[in-house]
Amino acid sequence: MRRLDPGTHPPESVPPCPVCGGAEVRPRFELPGVAWWVVVCIGCGLGRAHPMPSIDQVQEFYPEEYYGEPGTKFQPLIERLVRVVAARHIGFLSRSLAPRS
């Protein structure tokens, strides 16, 4: 992974942020051997891949043994803790989103 200079611009237009709808991003990292960058939304700080990789491309980064039994990835106690923390994060993030009509 190579950190990009602050003045670097993405090679193509970036779709709006899925969290805040912001249109401006700051490229942060380039991954050698892949066709996307990690960009950060100026409005909310969300980091994401651009362009969005396909499921097949993401799966290439993880060996088969990375995933545990279907639906779980960690030991049972850790799996429960991860789910509790994730639920809290989702609740926190969703409170700041405007309801859609």
C-alpha cells in the first residue's frame, strides 16, 4: 500500500458518498496490483474503495480459511462481541442520517 500525496486526484469521477452524499474525496492510498484506490470523503470521513471492486476481486484478498463456518468468522464469544459492537455502530451512524421519504 502506498500513501498518496494530498494533491493527488482520482483518475475518474467518484460517485457521491453513500453516507453523507458528499461529492468531494481525498485519495489516501493506492494498492499495488489492483485497479482501485482508497479514497476518503471530505464531508464525513468515510473511507472506501474507488472504483468499487467486485465481490470476486475482494475475495481474492482472503484465503478460504479466513472464513469460519457459514455466517461466522470468529470464535463464538468474539463473534457475539463483534455483532454487539457492529449493532452499536449501525445505531450511531443511522441516527445521523435523514429519513427518506
